[in-house]
Amino acid sequence: EVQKENKAIQSGKSSNVTRSYVKVMRLLGDMGYIIGDNLQWLGKYGMLPLDSKTTQARAKVFQFWGYICALYLHVYDMLIHMGKAATLSDKAGKKLVLTFIRDLCD
């Protein structure tokens, strides 16, 4: 099954179902981080009865998984591109690599 998916990715004919699920998880991770960060701020200044450090830690968990999903999506896009162009040295490939490196550094 994994070999079939790898061949499908390399040929550019892979189903986008997995990618769609991961993209939703990435968006939920980002949304969870933003909500958690705002709740942390409200707890820090006494507007809500929340422990600031606990809320911040939970927000960071959402942020972490959002970034992991984003990196997965970038690798997936690079594999699709390599299946079509067989290289990452063209303009679109370089853009994919730079975007991956930028998100990896975040």
C-alpha cells in the first residue's frame, strides 16, 4: 500500500484525500494556537480565571502540530513536483524548497 502511494505521488496522480485531511489538521492547529494564545493573554491579566502557563503550554501543543502538518504538506508538494519535473532546480521547485526551509526555521 505504501509503495502504491509512493508511486502515485511520484507520478502526480495521488489522491488528495490525505493532503486534505492534513491541511484541515494544520488549520485546526493554527486556530487552536491562536485561540490558546488569546486565552493565555486574558488569563494573564485576570480577565478570565485561567492559569496562564498551562494555557500557554496547551497553545504551544497546537502550534507544534500545526507546524508538523505544514512541513508534511511541503514535503508532499515537493514529491508531487519531482514526480512531474523530476527535479527541484526549476523556478517552481526552488520556491517549494525555500518555503519548506522557511517553515522549518519557524
